[in-house]
Amino acid sequence: MSETPVEKPKKRKRVNVRRPEVMTLVQEEVEKHYHSPVVQKLRDAGGSLTIGQTTIRLAEQFGFCYGVERAIDLAYASRRVFPDQRIFLIGEIIHNPEVNRQLADMNIVSLPWKEISEDYDDLTADDVVIVPAFGAPTSFTEKIEQQGCHIIDTTCGDVMKVWRRVRTYAKGGVTSLIHGKRGHEETRATASRALGDDKKGHYLVVLTLEETDYVCNFIRNGGNKEEFLAKFDRACSPGFDPEIHLKEIGVANQTTMLKSETMEIQNRVKKAITDRDGNDENFQMFDTICGATQERQDALFDMLNKPMDVLLVVGGYNSSNTTHLVEIGNEHLPTYFIREASCLESLETVIHFDIEQHEEISAPNVLAGFDDSPATIGITAGASCPANLIEETIVRVLGLRGISREDIESV
Ligand code: SF4
């Protein structure tokens, strides 16, 4: 009897693109694209600048984090190391349209990230594929390995820390309860690792406190299994059975969630398990909010201790950590979530992203009410926002108040 030969995956080709001669050029290029002298000026001045009746305040921590800087450096370096080869990227390198546009200009082509399409079948061993900062599901990385591509993995170390944790849960037969957005690249990548090396592990993704309470109620009292599975459609592992797989739970989270909410979710699940079992032996948790996200949230809370009239949060609308900065701002003062400076259309109108309605809307600009009086404008940005976009925002908002770029530079 003849046996069908099993196709062995081709060996993954790791390439070191961080060569000193390459990185010197890359850093010059990145600096040219994203550096901002105005932001630097504000930083040097302690984060605050007053011209006439207008004060701009910058959060102490904002914009590019170490993981994003590294991912961008590696993507730029890839083009230098492989000047003539096809370079692809799984989805977006980070959630910022300006950065993704720069990569597209270097002919780095984005591949679909929701499904493995036939584009992946066309990849050859000569092609280079970049894995973005938030990682990719194992099915994607296995596919590009199988195609034999050169792989430039820019996955942030903080994301990999979460993967190690959920793999450990899987090894011990513990279900990973992941606080995150079920469709977010990072959460999908983490969920795939929660299946464990044998792919038999389980996970459940929850986003809101309402979803958490539903799960807690099932833990305490059981419930309708079909309804549960319909509610968490595409948010749980294949074969997930709430009557079996909620017995032992380990919590992990997308690195960019709101810390207070993640802690609340952990507390509620722990309490539900304790109520059911009489102890918390079947509960584990691990805080996986990354340092950069935490610092940006803390810096905003700090900034909110002093009065401000309006807050501008700059960043890509699909950026999770930026959205949470907006949530924090919304609780304290008028806050606009803008993609770029041109969203500040006039002193009367702002185009911004409404995180409740999930769409870009046109809103009255509260600065109109400060026409002839002092105004303090706070500005912050998520971990994926380059400094040049923040500079353009500062220049634009001051421009609406009659202050020119020359005025700013001469201060
Ligand atoms: S936001 Fe955090 S996890 Fe994401 S790239 Fe930056 S440091 Fe890494």
C-alpha cells in the first residue's frame, strides 16, 4: 500500500534586517517622515505653550510607542535590504493611515488580514512578508512559512508576552477569557495561540461589562447553551461548550484595553467562580495591558487634573488604545477624536469620530465659544500616531485662533 507523502513546511527564512549600515539610513528616513520640531519645542518647554490668549497642553506621554517604532523601523529596513523584491504586509503595520500610506509609497503591498485569500497562494520563496506589530493568527504565519517566504516579524514583545500566557493556560487545560475586540488583529492572533500547540485549547473573547455579566451569570447558574453560543459567535474557540469550558478560566487581555475595565472584568469573573466553587482555585489572571498604553492613559489622567476647555485626541479611528483615550476624555470635557489636522474644518465645525455611533460625524466646534477669550486646548495621541500629525494639529488649532506658524516658531 503506498502512502501519500506529507508535504513538509518549507523552512521559515528569518532575515536580520537590523544591520548597522541599514539602520543608520532607516533612522534618517523615519526622522524625515515623522519628526516634528514643534512637538519637540513643546516637550522642551514642559508640555505647555501659551501664545496670546491660547494655551496648548500636551500630555506627558503620547504618540509612537517602542513597539510601533520598532515595527516601522523594520518595515523601512526591509525595503532597503530587499530593494528589488516584492514585499507584502499582513494587513496594516499599525493603525495609522499616514504610516500605512508611507509604506504603500515604498511599494509594500498590504495583504488581506481577515481571511487567507488566494493572494497567499501566489506568494513565492523570493517574496518578503512583514508580520505587523499586533502579530497575526497562527494560520497566517503557518501559511507564509509554507510558501517559504522571507519573514520579517515585527510583533511587539508585549503582545508575545500575552501569547506565552494563553499558551500556558492551554497547556493546563484552562480556558483563556480574553478581554478584547473579537475582530481586532491582536485579539485574533492571541486567540489562535490560546488553542495551544495541539490546537485543542479554548478561549472566549469578551469586550463589555454587559457581556462579562452574562458569562458570570452562566458560571453561577448555567443557562441556555445555544443562546450563549449565538451571543459569542466568532468570539469563542471551535467546539466551545459553556457547560464544560467555563470551569477553569484564565484572564488575559488585548494589550491596549482600558486598565480599569480589564480589572473590573477580572474581579467579576473571579467572584462568579468563587460563588460557584466556594474558592477561586479555578481562576487565574495576568495583567497584560502594555506599558505604553498604561503610560498614555496615566498621562491623560494627569493632564485632566488641570482645567482645559477642549481635548483633541489624534489617531487612526481603528486604533484601540486611541479610542480608550477618547473614552477617558469624554468623561471629563468636550473631546474630539480626529484623524488629522484637516478635521478641524473651522472655528465652527469639527469632523470627528463618534465612538458611540462608530462613524465620522460633523460637530460644532466648542472653540467657537472662546472667540475673544482665553482657551486651553489639550492634545494627546495614541501609540500609533506620528509626531508630524500632532504638529499639524497644533499648527491648525492655533491657526484657527489667528496664530501663524511663524508666531509659534518665534516663541
Ligand atoms: S501599544 Fe503596546 S503592545 Fe502595541 S505595539 Fe505599542 S508597546 Fe507594543
